[in-house]
Amino acid sequence: MTSLLLSGPDRLLPYLLVSAVLFAAGILACTTRRNAVGYLMGIELMLNAAALNFVAYGRFRGLEASGHGQVFSLFVIVLAAAEAAVALALVYSVYRTFRDVDLDQTTTLGSKR
Amino acid sequence: MSALLLWILAAPLAAFLLLSLIKPRKGGDWVSLVAMTASFGLSLKVATSVLSSGLALAGPSFAWLSLPTGFGIPAFSLSLGLRLDSTGAVMLLIVTGLALCVEIFSTWYMHGDRHYSRFFSHFSFFCFAMLGIVLSDNLLMTFVFWELVGVGSYLLIGFWHEKPAVADDPFYQEMKASDATGILETKLSPSHAQLKAFVMNRVGDFGFLVGLGIFAWAALAAGLQGDILSWDNLRLAVNMGAFDRIAFAGLSGSTLLTLAGIGVFLGAMGKSAQFPLHTWLPDAMQGPTTASSIIHAATMVAAGVFLTARIHPLLTPDALLFVSWIGAITAIVAASIAMVQWDFKAVLAYSTVSQLGYMMIGLGAGAATGGYTAGLSHLFTHALFKCLLFLGAASIIHGCANHQDINRFGGLAKKMPVTALATGLAVLAICGLPFFSAFWSKDAIVASAWLAAQERSLHGSTLLAWGPWMLAVLSALLTSFYMTRLWTLTFLGKERDHHVTHHAHDPSFAAKAVLLVLSLFTLQFVWTGSVNPFGTGSWLDNALLPVGAVEHLSESVLHHAHVQTMILATILGMVGIGAALFLYRKGPVAFKIAPVWNFLANLWFIDKLWDLLWVEGLGKRGGKFVALLDLGSDSRLSTLETAPRLSPSLDGAVDGTAHFTGRLGSLLGRLQNGNALSYAGYTTLALGLLVLLLVI
């Protein structure tokens, strides 16, 4: 069964597994990386996991001729580029304020740990 | 003409507002004087037209509250409107006239006071409220202005609110050095006295509100149109038998009517200082004497009598008997206390209470016996001579460096002849000697009480029927005794305390003129237009005829009762005057039957009983109970910082709620720590939960 899914004409599962790993890696980066840039990388990973899912589903489950999956992926990529630009600007701004990009340190709300 | 009623009411209000706005540092009396003169002038014009035509004058009126049919209650309205009938016309003349006299007198008496203009401002406010009661055309508006005169009285009793309580006042302690007992022991500071007056009046006003509610209910049941609480509509409702249509908790309609009457009368008992709510009036003497003269002697305390007269057609025979008894008890209690008082104003205060009791006896005797007319006549004659007595007191107190102790006066007649003459005439009037005003009005009350007693003894217990008459006769004797004692000790004999009386002098020209004008009204001739003491059917009698059809007793029965009462009262008056003159001709004498003296000097222990019941009992004991629920306002405030966080009490519940929400807030607040990483964690957690929810 497993081998069939991995090798048959419907080879969706490997893509999903890769996507899930990518997403998990992104979450892990977001929740553990204290560096703001690492945090942003985590977000990029999650976005790419989602884009991968779009393409995979478009190829194996949707109407391939329509190309919907690919179009959505393009959107995600463009969005990710825009987001990265804004976020990096924010990080730069945070750095100018705090002289630091450590997310644990760059807080003015609540008690500092 | 009818718009003039509004101007009469508005003039003193305008004076009050103007004085309150500009707050002159000194002066300002002219604003009040101009307004009061205008009010008095217009009153003269309106009242003479009402009195000569005998027709009531309806003034402007507007619907205050109009409700359509709903909730099973028919449509009804409550209005504020003015109306002047012949009884009101006499009252109007007396209120505006006396107010003007007192204001003129006050320009002398209050001269140099730090708050000279404030006196006139508050005085104008009182006049406005008092005129509102006189001119009101319905029970609700009367209640509103009833409370407003209460405020006016409160403000003026506490006029010198900086003055300390007696115990802390060396001046009073010095006065007490002479062998004086009585009201001093219970004397309160002005700020305390004003509260006492206000609170005691609330007790009566509670009854007023209940009675007002029952009357409104009955009027609704009768399905009356227009303002349901107007005097005409209330009378109509009772005549239509509206009270037969209502019942409550096993009480029949007629019982409810009695209760409603007694309820409104309770309000009158508070305002007119009737037993057992009379204890505030003697304390109210802490106000300026000229304010006392009109508020706590002539007009405001008589408002209770006036109200009782207004609701007189609505009172059942049982309610009238109640009124009679309250009046009689008040008359005798106050008269007996007045016998042993040493403070000039205290004697006058108790005398006022006693005379108000008389008026109630008259009203309680019913309309057929002439009691209604007699009670109101006495209201008016009393207003004039009691106001005069108080202005005389003001003159004496001013002349004797604020001393009020009659034991230390004496021989003042030579030093202040005009005051002595004026107060002397007033004393003769209150004693009820022939040719003086109260001879005619007070004796009419006693005669009506006698006739009513005869009537009532046919139907019920003899003692219950005759009690009011007997107490009234006894009070007449006591009245002439204590008033003569007061006058004799003050004006006759030798100077007893040079330190007190050596500066004594008659007041200024204007004030003297006021005294002399008022003393004219102690003569019967001015009131009835006839020197014949046995004459009836004067203009005043005609003005004060009861409203609606009343079948009077036959002329011969009335005449017989009047003649025998007059003979009896004259003898009693003479005996009282003679005894007092004989006993006190040389100054204070110690004739003390200890138990009686103590009883009277302690004011029948009524003040002490009230203190024990309400202040000590309900106040302090009840306060402890309340403190169990609540931490108690005083202690709570002082220990707010140190009070235990949570205690099983009402406060504990409140504190607990605050404590709990506070803790919960700080707990949740930890989530909002400003750390982006933990926010990411929460987001992930929420995402996981969402996925879990979708999968399962």
C-alpha cells in the first residue's frame, strides 16, 4: 500500500510529507529561534510548504489543464517576497531602536525575563 | 388677573436667584425687599378681589405628566397649577405681609452679620416655597413645595452653622450658670438642629406620600378626567364614593379613606410639630430669631394646619377624632413644658407647638361645629401675634447681648417700652382676654371642641369624646400662666443682672414701626370689624367657610356654646395671669415639686425616649447589625487600607469580586507579555487545536 502510494501514478503523499516536514521546520524555527532573521526564515519555510501543497494538489487532485495550483503558488511566492521586504524593514527598524534583533530582548510590554 | 398669581410666586424666586448669582458681600436686602413688596402688593390686589367676590381664582396651570391608558390604568394627568380661594387669599395676605414685615425688621436685626445677604437670599427662597403651598391647586404640587419649605427651613435653622454645640460653647455654659433647666440639656448645635428638623419631617412625609398614593388610587378608580389630585377632583372622588370601589389586604374602602386622611395628616404632624413629632421645633430655635418668627412660628409650621384644612372635606369622622386627639395631646404637652422653660425662645417655641395643637383640635372638631373656621381663624390670628412675640424676642436678644435667659432679664419695660408694649399686647392676645384676637379664635376652638364632644359622646366612649375638650381647657389655663410668667420675668420687677441688661434699648425706627403695626393685629376689632366679642358672621368667618355643603348646627346651639366657653376661658385666662403675676412679681421663685419639675424640665422625656429608641436603639444597635453585613461606613473608610482582604460579609462579597477579577486579570495578563516568540507559540497551539477540531 505504502509502496503503491509512493510509486504509483498518484504520487501525492511524498509531496505532502515533504510539505509537512517543511511546515514543521518553519514552526520550530518560529517558536525557538530568538533571532528575528531566523524567525523570518521560519515563516518563509511555512509559506513554501503551503505553496508546495498547492502545486501537489493541483497536479494530482485538480484539473491539471487549468493550472490553478501553479497560479496560487505564484501568488504565494510574490506575497512571500513582499512580506520579506516589509518584515526585513521592520527588523531593521527594530534593530535601530533596540540595537538588537533578539526577540526576547526587544520587548517593552510585560516583565522582561 | 390670573397671571398675577404667577408673578406673586415668581417675585421671591427671582430675588433668591438674583442674590444667589451676584452673592453681594454686603447689602442685597433691597432685592428681597423689592420682590416682597411687589409680591405683597399683587397679593393685596388679588386677595381683595377674591375675598369680595367669594369666587376662587384659577391661575395658570400646565400638565406636568400626562399618561395614556396603559397597564390596566386609565389615562390620567398630574399638573402644576395655581389657584386662590378665599381661605388661601387670607393666608396669602398673611404670608406676604408678614414676610415683608420680617424682612424690614431683619434689616435691623441682622445688621452687621457676616452673611447678611445670604439671610435675605434664603429667606426669599423660603417665601417662594411657602407661597407655592398657599397657591397650589393640587395635592402633588403641595407636596413638592412642602419639601421645598423644608429645605428653606433647613437652610435658615443652620444659618449660623459654624456655632458649636452647647457643650462646647462657653457662652451657653455661662447662661446655664443661673439655676436653669430645660431645653439647654438637649440643646443642639445649629448644624445638628437643622438635620434633626429635616429628618423628623421625613418621618411625617412618609405618611404624606402613602396617603397621597391612596388618594391617587381612589381617584383613578373613580375614572376622573384631568388632574386627578386637584382639590376639586379629590373631593369629587370622595363624594362619588370612589373609596367603595377599592379594597386592599382586607381593608375596606372606608378604612382606606381614613388611613389616607391620617397619612396626609402625618405629614402635617411633622411640619406642624404635633406630638410625637414635635421635638424638632424647639431645636429649630437655633436659627436667627427673625427667621424663626415667620418660619417656625407664623407660617411654615402652620402649613400643616393649612394642609389639614385643605384635605378637611376628605377626612372621615374617625380621622377627625384622631386629629382632635393629636392636637389636644400636643397642646397640653407643649403648654406644660413651656411652664418651666427659662430660655425666652424656648418658651415661645413650646407655646407655638401648643397653639398649633389648638388649631388641630379646631379642625378635628369638624366643619358642622364651626371647628374648621375656628381652627383656620386661630391659624391667622396666631400667625400675627406669634410673629410679633418673636420679633419682640429678637429685639430683646439683640438688646441684651444675645442672652436669652429670662432669669437674668427683669425690669426691661423701662428700657424698651415699645417692645414691652407690643409683646404685652401679644401676651394678652394669646391668653385669650376679651377684645383681643385669640379671645375670638381660640375660644371658638374650645366651643367647637365642646360641641363635637357632645356629638361624639352619643356614638362612642365618653372619655374619648370629651378628652380633647378637657385638655384644651386645661391648656388654656396653662397658656395664660406661662405667657404671663415669661412677660413678667422679662419686663417687670427689678434689674437682676446689670451685666446682661444695661445696654438694652428699643430697636431702630423701622423695626419699632413693624412691632407697632403688628401689635394692631392683636386686637379683635381688626379681624372681625366689630368690638363686640360675641359677634359672629364677620368677613373672616365668611372667608373661611368650609368648602362644599355643610349643615351647620343651629345658631342658638352655637351661640350657647360660645357664650359659656367665653365665660369659662376668660375666667381661666384671668386666673392664669393673676397666678403668674403674683408668683413672679419679684423675680424667679423656686416653687418646685421635684418629680413634676423634673418631668417637665426633661420635656416629658420624649426627646430622651426618641434618642433611646431611634438614635441609641435603631441607630447604634442596628448599626452594629449592619456592620456585620457591611464593615460599616465609618470604620470601613478609616481601615480601607488595613482591612482584611476577604471577610464573610457584604463588603467581603464586594471585595471578593474585585479580588477575584483582579487575580484572573493578572493571570491572563501574563499571556500578553510582549514576547513575539510566545505569541508564535500561542498561534501554533491555536492552529493545532483547530486542526484537531476539524479532524475529530
